[in-house]
Amino acid sequence: MRRWASSRPRPTPWRAEPFGMDGRAAEDPFRDSFWRRHPTRVAHDLIGWSVFVDGVGGRIVETEAYHHEDPASHSFGGPTPRSAVMFGPPAHVYVYRSYGIHWCMNFVCGEGPGGAVLIRALEPTAGLAAMRERRGLADSRALCSGPGKLCQALGVTQAQNGGDLRRPPFQLPEGAAAAVLVGPRIGISKAAEQPWRFGEAGSAYLSRPFAGAARPKPRARRAQS
């Protein structure tokens, strides 16, 4: 199994800091322990949270997990100029262009370097007028129903690559989903069988249905640390 080359310099250890948007450090979701877990766990637990960029955004209803030992991941085989952010501190944004057309937004996480969660779909809740102008359509269900669509709607580009989720223009309020669906990832040719896609059960804002998905499970309450 291929691993991140040990000869590469390790990223500087990351320490959790207050979010700074509302001053509630005691309730800050950006604890080191949340982000330093396997990307599948982070991807599952982000369902129901919200993400905003300059006040535009909504609830996260669909995610996918990627790991540095996963052949479908950009981090597989070690850092490159493109994937360098994935080997940096957690709770940062990794933005890349898919097929030379669409931007895609990921949140860096993992027990070690090279993990991330792709944000696949949102339920729009704020800044819908800006989203409609950017996307050129009115149907709220189609504004953020895919990773490229949501980046266009939120105005995410390469300019946000490496951005700290604890700092403007980002806001990431914690939330919850009643139940989370689990299924295989979409649009990949390697490790396509891995059940590393997660979505909110019953959501009308998914990028596509969860055909043959695992039975939805009630959301387990995360232990406080």
C-alpha cells in the first residue's frame, strides 16, 4: 500500500483556535480532535453543518471522503503542487479545478496528512439572490446540487485555496441531520466501490439519489471533549 513519503517534511503541528466570528470559543467546533479523524468520519459528521462564503451558502447535505492511501485521492502517492494544501493543517480549504471546467471545494482533515472531504451539495439558506445571479437560474434545488455548482454559487475559486475555515470569508456553523445515507462515490474510476459518499436522508438538494445506499442511521451524538 502506497503511503506519504516519510522523507517529506511534516506540516507544522496545528493548534485549534477560536473561530472568531461570534466569540464563542467554548462552543467552537474547530477542536483539533474533530478534524484529526479519518476523513470518512469527518465527512459523515459534516452533514447538517452549514458553510458560508462572504455570507452566501447553506446546509451541507452531501459529502465524499478522500484519504492519502486512497487511489482516487489527489494525495495518493504524496504531495504535488496541486495537492499541497491536503498535506497542510486541518480545517483549511483545498480548491481544485475538475476537468478544467469546475472548481471543487474540500475541507482538509485526517489523522495524518493527505485527507480531505469534498463538499458535494448544499441546501441553500443564505444569499440566494447572489447564487441565482452567479448560476443564471432560479430553481433553488439546482443552485448547489453538485460540487461545481455550489462553488459557482458561492463564488469559490482558486483564490480560496488554502483558506482557513476559522477566518473570513468562511463561516462553518455546526448542525445536525436526522439520518445520514451512505453509498459509493460518484464520477471516479478507482476505488469506486468504497462507500465513502454521505448524504442527508430525504434531502431534495442532493447531486443525485443514493441508489442502493446503506440504510440511513440515526445521527449519533458526538462526545464532547
